[in-house]
Amino acid sequence: MLKKLIDGLFRGGSDNAEEMPATEHRGYLITPDPQDAGGQYRVSGWIRKPVAQGETLEHRFERSDTVGSRESCVELILRKAERYIDDVGDDMFKR
């Protein structure tokens, strides 16, 4: 149990052994990272934007939404990330 917890911390708490493929939306790359939430999956992932000279900006997002199936969660992650990109754009990278 402790090993699973530690492994989850180093992988961002995800049950993904490896990162899922990214989906492009308006020049941004959305990488779903559904989090195991006790039999359901929490909406979370990465939004990245490649910029000059190989640099990439990235924004981690997590929502309180949970979904019963991993596939449905990935679909919801993509929809929410696309909407967030459309609403906020590059401002998401400002700190």
C-alpha cells in the first residue's frame, strides 16, 4: 500500500503507468491524466503550449468532477480543457 502511494506521488497521483497521448486544440496540447478517486476518476490533466526554441509552457489542471469510467473521464477532460483554453488562452500560464 505504501509503495502504491509513493509511486502515485512521483507520477502525479495517476493510475497511468505512462502518459496518455496529447490531443491538439488551437495550438495547445491537452494530455488527460485521470486520477483514481476510489472507484471513480477525477478530471485532471496537462495543457501545454510549445513556444520558441523548444520551450514548452505547461499548466496542470484538476477539477472536482468525478466520472465512473476512465474513458468517460478522458472525454470530459478533453471537453473541459478545450473550453478552458477557449475562455482563458495564454493567461493560464501567468502566475
